[in-house]
Amino acid sequence: MKRQRKNGGDYDIFQDSKHSIEEPNSNFNQHRREVIKYAIEKNLSTAIANFNNFTSSTNNFQMPKLKETEWDKILNHISIISFLQGLNIGGKVYNGYSIITNTKNKEVVSEDSIYILDDGYYHNPLEEELSSNLSGSARGILNIDLERKAYSMGTNTKYYYPTPAFASYSSVVSQSKVSDAENIYKYFDDLKSSTEGKNLAMLYYTALARERYEMYRTDNSFK
């Protein structure tokens, strides 16, 4: 299946020798983003234009220009977008929007939903030097399994943690020792030269695949 580039030429959506389809820079992921963005922008623009034709308001409502970082939130998580335009706030007219995302659910498991659990602490998988400090009992875990849950017993409400653990201060709380890598797949690919790096990648990918209800796909890079 071919797709025309905006700047000329075409590319195969499903054939990409440089990237897995899950990677942010893959042909498939770029095409996925374009299709979803186009559908959202077209439908909202049409709805807003129709509203402008029938409303008695003197305001000209328009589809706002969203930033790429905001599209990242919308396209990779369960999200709600709220638009508010034409609100008189005393001498000025307010036009704005807000985006609310849910990053803690089982329906959509993103790359940043996985932590590495080890010796009672959970770590950001991008924590610097994490691979060389893990014990043999380390494993990947979904973020919602670290959240407090509630259940009812008669008239009482009881609370518990599915997986009791403390957050790593340097990688989860202050995030002072977290790599600024934008592509987690490339980050783990760069670690494959060491046995420790391969082990960390295996923990992460196995947990990610498990929570997405998929079987871990063996990759020669991590054998």
C-alpha cells in the first residue's frame, strides 16, 4: 500500500526497513497520525462551519490550530477535547481549548505506561544506569497496578494496592536521572550491546506485550 508524501514521492506504509511499525518514526505510525488528524480536523471544521451558518452569534467560530505535542496526547491516549470560544470576559473575548487525557487504563497501553519493578521500588524504564543495577527478580509492570484500589465490605470501604511498591525518587518523583530520549525503541536498541541492556529491554517489551494482550515477539537484537 503506497502513500504520497506531501513533499513529493511515495512510500510503502507497511514496508519500512529502518523501523518497526510501532516506532514513532515508522511509515505506518506517520500514516496513522495523518489519517486520524485529518478525520478529526475535517469533521470538527465541518461542524463548526455549519454552526456558524445557523447561529445568531456575531462570533466567527474556528477550528483551533493544535500543537504536535497536543496531537501526541490525543492520538496516543483516551482523550477529551473541549473548545470554548466567544466568551465575553469583560472587555475581552476568550477563545481557548483544553485537552484531558487518561494515561492509566487497560484499554490503551502506551509506551510510558510500563514501569520496571525491582526490590520494592518501581522505576522509569528510561532511568539512567538502571540496566546495570537490576536484580534477577526485576519485572515490568503496568502503571495502574501500582494505584490504590477500593472495594466494599458491607457498609465499609476497604483500600489496597495490587502491587505495593515505592516510587524511585530519582526517576519517577524528581526525574533527575531520566534519559531525554524521545524514542524508547531506539533507546533500547542502543542498549543492546550489553547483556544488562538486553535484559532490561526484554523486561520492558515483555510487559508491554502482555498488557496489550499480545505475545512477546522475539527479536534477534535481544537474543
